[in-house]
Amino acid sequence: RTNHSGSSARGQAVSKPVAPKAILAMDSSRAEAAPPGAAPEMAPGDELCAGVGALSLDPKDAMCRDRLEWYDRLLTFVEASETSALDWHSWANRGACLYKLGERKASWDAYKQAVVARTSFERDLTDAELIADAEVGKFLRQLDREFRVDGWAADASDDIAFFSLLVARGRGAEIAFWRWHELLPNHYFHVTRALPGKLSTPERLLEEACPDDSRPEFQRGNRLALLITSGPLFADSGGGHKRARLHPSVQDLCVELHSTGGGDFQVRETAPPND
């Protein structure tokens, strides 16, 4: 099962673990009974988001605010599952939050990790064994049904609108700090696909742009250190190198993000920090 995914050009940031605050999961009884393609509902925690965006007349704005609630919960479970790989509840909760964020491939992977963690990572499991799991299988079966309907298609405009909301709250750099290329691959793909067009000029037409993970000191608030290029991001290794190498045309660029409202954002070049 595949859909959009991003790749990180350089290292990664690390943060302190936080204990999980709640248990979230798809509602198993309703998920099992749902017709193919129907979105499964969520169990405890759903009511916490019920009133979010209720006063907004813009459905897109309400959607983004709802996603923000699930995103913040997701970060808690990410840290818990990375602290203890055997914490299958946190893996399952990651799956539930990712589903609410429209990241169904990542949701499948998190639920899969929950099943594997329940076996203490003692052996590889087949898809048949995964969906038969007594605790998590019902959620994987629902995702499997949806995959057969639309291949887990993602909505680029929704992903960009959610990122714009984070930018409006001064949190745009989380695309780098929280390693979205791993955590929210669809969101990462759609945001980084939008960056070249926002940064291109008649004199500098860009093809690729992505966060530079090797400069975590600059990835704060709405500031990003980017890698940009008018050609490919990675050089052709010719099979002689195990690790990907950046193309010689890749340049560093520091930017600041600004929300424009209406579900979009702007990117402005800014001075780099003093190294």
C-alpha cells in the first residue's frame, strides 16, 4: 500500500517525551458495520473536538481547527510511542489521530506497529494476521476497505489549509521539527510541492524545495531553513553510493512563513543566522 511520502535531506530534531493523556481509537462496532468507503467514527476523545470551529461559517476553517486538535494529540502519542516501542496503546492512538488528519497510509502503518508491539516485535506478521488481531484488526480492516475504494487519496488543498493554520499560529517550522516527511507524509508532500512556486522568480525558477534538517537551530516559529534547486534535489549515485547525495545545484535558503488567510501561505526570504 503506497501513496505520497516525503524524504528528509539531512538529520532530525529531538524533543523531550511527554506521557499520553488519553486513549483514542476508532469506534470498532460502527467501523465494522460501515459500508466500503465510509469514514469510521472515533471513540473517546471525539467529543473533545465537537465544538471546535462551530462558530465559523467556513467549512474549511472548521476542518482545519478540528485537525489541529487531533494533530496536538498526535504529537503526545508520537513521543510516548518513541519513548517505549512496546507501548501498543500509543501506536494505536497514533493511528486514530492520523486517520482524523487524512493520513490513512500513515494510520495503517501506526496500527500495524500497534499489532507488532503487542507481539513484542518477535516476528513479522502478514496482512491477514494484522487484520485478524483481536484489538486492532477492526481498524485495519476498515482502512483496507477504504483503500480498495480510493487508494487512500489525499486532498492537497486540505493539507495546505491546515499548514496555513499552523503558520497563522506561529508553528510553521513544525514541518521540520516534527519530521513531517515521516509523520505526515501527505501533508509534507503537498507543502513542499507548493514551495517552489512561491519562491520562484523569472531569474530563478525552482523545481524542488524542502526543509534542511541539518539546521534545527533555525527551525523555530515560522522560520525555516530550506534546500532549494532548479534541478533535482539528489545527485545520481550511479549505484556506487549507499547514501543519497545532494545535487551540486542545491542551495541553502532561509525563509519566514506568513499566513495569507483563505487556506494559503506566503514565503519570504530572510537573512540567515550567524553561524
